[in-house]
Amino acid sequence: MPRSSTKSRTVTIKQVAEAAAVHPSTVSRALNPATRYLVAEEVAERVLAAAQRLGYRRNLLAAGLRTGRSHLVGMLVPDIANTVFSPILSGAAERLAAEGFSTVVADVGRDSSRQLEIVRELATRQIEGLILATVQRDDPVVDFCLEQGLPAVLVNRAEEKRRLSAVVSDDALGMQLAVDHVVELGHRRIAHLAGPETVSTGHLRRRAFYGAMEQHDLRSTEPLHEAAEGYSREEGAIATRRLLDRDPDITAIVAANDLLALGAYDALKERGLRCPEDISIVGHNDMPMMDLVTPPLTTIRIGHNALGREAADLLLQRIRGDDPEIRNIVLAPSLVVRESTARPRQGQAKRTRSAKATRSAVAG
């Protein structure tokens, strides 16, 4: 009984050309997104259909050896477990793939020396560009990219010196929307759970918080904020404890991101306080599943997928040399009202102080 052949065969450009009734060079141009415009649309569609029918796969390694290009783009994130970055990565990767680029994602943490080490390694592998979601206000990775002439753009965060193009959300508008919301509910003793000062989102959102408070004539002589050392739930809880210890009359907390807000949930629960009955909480980012936590989080929604797509577009322009100018694209956020905010109840501050006194007595 003859054996059926299960060994896969490699489909060549010549076979695709024969199937599409065109010259092999036409196939090469049609299958490369960078040169597809050189082929008539009807011919390009015929070539693509033939390639798909035959199961042709473009050999990027061989193409890179011929052209000196890798068609690889690196994307650096500080914490891949943080779901904020998933839609950013998805939006960028989809846009890059449409232009024939593959994406390498690196989870590099917050250590700038480690980030620099990984970027150097990517550069040796002929990476054609970088999308950085890791940048600090003054960042050594940016120095390296500029020194090496490596195309790079920033996403979600910006560098203070503005040496690279960036795509960010409007932090000032987002914080204004958050403060306006709790003020309209009747809150006056409002605190800010701030992000790290070393990154633009922490710095700009804190500054915008005080600007919004001043607009409502609520600026206190004593700063009403605590800065977390990192954007994590644990750090949010630590900073919230400090806030509550310093000012038990707080009736609302506006956080610099959703993970910090979730940490505030934990700190309130530890102290027998309820959200929003005792303290209202507003997040920032609208991470996936913020509508499923208890209570569902009122937050500032950022178009993360759009951030990724715009960053990819800017990087593609830089790689091609189409747009040498440094550009800063700012996308408008929106307020999403859920169940973590409510009007302050009469005597709410008194109850908050009472809860603190009860805990102190128990501890004593």
C-alpha cells in the first residue's frame, strides 16, 4: 500500500508567478507591502490570491539577507502583566503587520540599565525601530536611540526633553474630568493618589490635579497627594494608607491609574471603610475588566488601541524617512461613570475619623 506523502513542500515565488501568470519580479513586488504600490491593483490581488491558494510564506530571513533589512520592530513595556499595555500592543502590532513588519515584545521592568541592555541586544539583531512604553522623563534609552540613529517613538508616556515623537493621552484633560466629576457630586475634601514622579504620567497628572482643584477654589495649603513608587496595586494600597493616616477627612480619591485605585480599594477594606459610601474613588486608564471589580470603577477612559496604531504610524514614517519632524500626538480621554463614586453623605468625614479611632483603640 503506497504511503501518502505528508511532508510539506516549500512554495516558491516562481510557482506563484506561474499560477498568477506574471513575472517572478512582479510577485516579489506584490508580496512586499513596501513595494506593492508599484504593481497594478488587479495584478497585486491576483498574486496575493495565488500565494494564499498555494500556501506561500515569504521568507523574511532570506529577504533580510538580500536587502539588509529585518522587518522587525521592538516594543518595550515595563510590565506585560499590566493589562493597560495589551490593547496598545495589539493596535501597534496590527498596523505594523499590515506593512510587513513583525513585532518583538520585551517586558523590561522599571530598571533603566536593564532596559538599555535589552535595547542594545535588539539593535545587534538589526531591529528597524522601537516603540517605547517605558520612557521616563529623562531617559537613557532615548539617548541610545538618538546616538545610534535608531528610529523610535514613545507611547503612553512622553520624555520631558521631547527628543522623540510621542503618542499620549491628554493627561490634563483626563484629570480635569475626574476632579470635575467628584466636585459635581458634592465632594470638597479630595485627595490625589499620584503615580511616580519619574514618569510623565505621574508628573503631569499630579500637576493637572492641582490645576483642576484650583479652578474649583479647592487648593489646600497642605498638599493633598501621596505618590506611589510604581504603578501597582500594592503601591496604591501603601500610598492610600499614608493618605488616610494624614487626613481622615478625605471623602474622595482621584488616582493616577486604575491599579493604584484598586490598591485604594484594598486599603479602605483593611480599615473598615466602604467605597463609595465612605470614600469615592476615580481611576485613570479604564483597563480591561474595571467594570467587573466591586464596586465597578469610575475611571478615565484612554483609547489604548488608538495609541498603539498612531505610534506604529509614526514609527513607520520614521523608518521610511518620510517625516523627520518630532511630533507629539495627544488623544482625548473620556469619563466613564460607574459605581465607585457617589455623593458624600452628611457626616461622612466624621464617620471616617470614627473608623480610624476605632482601629487605633483596637490596636492599643
